[in-house]
Amino acid sequence: MYTSQSSPKLLEQLNGDIHYQLFCGVRIDPMYPLTDYKLWTTCFQNFPAD
């Protein structure tokens, strides 16, 4: 929601951009990128809307 990107696009950015990873506090191994964008959608639904 912070970047106004869809879940698939956010996952693509997170897998390929170390700056996104540092901002989010995660480290993703390039050999094992995240692939399930539906997980992000589920997580976002648990945050209250402003």
C-alpha cells in the first residue's frame, strides 16, 4: 500500500531490489525468490484501512 503497487508487482520488486528488502527488513536469496503473491494479499487484508 505504501508504494501503490499491486501484489504481483510488489513481490517482483521485493525479489529484485535490495533496497526494498532492506526497507522491509527481509533478505531474499536470489536462488529462492518468493513466488506466492497471494500471501501478500492475505497479509494486506489484515491491516486496518486509514
